[in-house]
Amino acid sequence: MRFFMFKMIGALGLILISIALLLKNRKKQDVLYILGGIFLELYSLHLHDSIFIVLQIIFTLSAVYDLCKCGSKQLTKNR
């Protein structure tokens, strides 16, 4: 049962990232990348796969950075 739950979490992460690839709005893309990355991180922690864990940390942090960078550009644009 627990393994199935983590499979579903991983699948949800994959779906969110796949949807983000199809979007044109950068901010929405980043939000879905972050959520999908978090779900895949939980799945990789469950698997104890150190390479996948590091990959997901880097992926999620880069999406957070991009979201913050886009947000700060918008703030300076509105001044």
C-alpha cells in the first residue's frame, strides 16, 4: 500500500512537469516545475536513490530561482 502511494506521488510529479512543458506562461511553468519536482523528490527519497535525489534538488531549486528571478523582473518593471 505504501509503495503504491509513493508511485502515485511520483506519477503526479511527472504529470505536473509534463503539463508545465506545454504552457506558455513562465510563472505557471515554474510553479508546476516546483510542485512536480517536490513530488518526484519525495518519490526518490522513498527509493533511496541518491543520484535521483540530488537531481531533483537541483531541478527544484533552479525552478525556484527562475520563479524568483521572473518575479523580481516584474517588480522592477512596475516601478
